Amino acid sequence: MARVFIDTDCGFDDMAAIAMVAARPEWDIVGLGLVAGNAPLPAVTDNAARMCAFFGWTAPLHPGRDRPLLGPLVTAQDILGEDAMRSAGRTLPPAAARLSPMHAHDALSAAAQSGPLTLLALGPLTNVAVALLADPGLAPRLSHIVWMGGSAGAGNHTAAAEFNAAVDPEAVQVVIESGVRFTMVGLDACRSVPVTLADVARCRSFGGERAETLADLLDGYVRIAQGRPMALYDPVAAAALVVPDAVPCEPAHVRAECSGTATRGMTVCEFRLRKATPNAMVARRADADVVVNLMLDAFASASRRIHP
């Protein structure tokens, strides 16, 4: 069984991505690191506790950074809601947080000492950068980092920058320069995977209160796009981990813009290999049917779960 540590800012699409990995018997989630991003860290922590209780996830929760390496925290609450879990009705039931006393960056380092480890990063890369800076021996022990973030084209937080990259571009650059095998699943790939109200209806068809809760959350997420199909984000990175063929990647040289007034947070991707040595694999498209089916299959399984 392959081991994966997931670092997350615990919005709706993070939940869907984690559920997709948790549903795969070949993957063992050894820890969940929590980072501020979609919402401040207390909201992220509360979401994580609710998700673990609802889905029955048993991996330890490790609190991490509540701000980027430099500057103030920017969140996505104006789009995703105060708790980053916008819903059309039901929400995940309250649950007590069972937090590990080990900080996320220490937990990642410790997990990497126990054997081959992949990291799935679903938010800003702050915790990951702190871990790499604090433990110089970590990079050789990490097999692979798969990150949902960045863009080879236009941004969404700004004209140039994708949100996760814009929150902490210095962290992105630290991770890229670490030399760990790095896959970037950015806006290009995620925008090729739309979800619609038809997918909400399919989720409701699973039946029962748990399916209704998940459908209401998916409904709230889809309606962010105000009548248009909504791009699916973190689940595309999860698919790149569990079904790599569904998210083809190309070699590129990637760097994060850390200083530009209008371009801070931009991930500059050079695909012309004669111009620069590749340091990453970059996804620019994905098989939408495969990704959406993986998510809904995970939700169907969770809908059948008997609540303890």
C-alpha cells in the first residue's frame, strides 16, 4: 500500500479530493496537515473535524501555519463562504477536533522517515515549504509532490495568479527549488473538468440523509458559478494521484513570481525544453468523466456509510 500525506485548507473541493483518495484501497493516508488558505486556520480545523467524523477518516489531524511565509493571509471566503463550505442547505454535522500535538511540518517530516511517501497538497504550500526549510533531509525522502495550484495561463485570484499560488508564492518557489519530483495540477486542467446541477441530482439519487448533505454542499459549490458549469479543482489533483492517466502532464520549467506588482503569484511555465531545464510536470487537461465519476463514487460510498 502506498503512503500519502495530504496537506489541505479544507474547503468543499478539498473534502471531495480526500474522499477520492480515501476510497482507494491502494493508498494509505498517514496524516492530514491543515493550512490557512480557503479560510482562516480555525475554520479549516473545524471543517477537518467535521469531515473526519462524517467520512470516518482516521488519519491524524496536524494543525499547521495560519499565515503565509511573508505578508498577511488572503482567503477565498468572499467566494466560498465564511467556512469555505458554501451549501444550498445542509452542512456537515458539528464534531470535536481531535488534533495531534505535532505541527503539520513536523508530522510531514516524521512520516517521511517511515518509508516512501507521496505528498498531495491541496492548498497554499506554506506547511510544505516550512517542512523543507526546517528539515534539509526531507526532500530526498519525499517520493513525489502533487499540488493543486498554479496556472500555465491566466489566473483566477488575479489576472496572472491562481489562488493557492497567490496566497504564498514564496512557498511555491521553496518547494520547486527543493528538487522533489513535482507535479502541478493548475487551472488549465481543473477548468477542463466542469460540474453542474446534473451532478448534484446524481448525488441526491444515492438516497438518504448523508447523500442529501453531500448534494447540498455540491449544489452550493456549483452555484458559485452563477448558472454556468463550475470548475472542479482539488479532485483533479486527487485524480492525478490515483488515476494518473486521467490527468496527462507535460515537462516544464516552473517558477513562481514573488515580486511583480501585477504578477505576484504567477506560475511561469516554460514548455520549450530548449529554453530551460524542466523541473516539474504540468497538467493542462484532464478526463472530466473520470474525475467526476471518481468524486461521485466516493460520495456514493460515504452515503452508504453507517454513522457511528
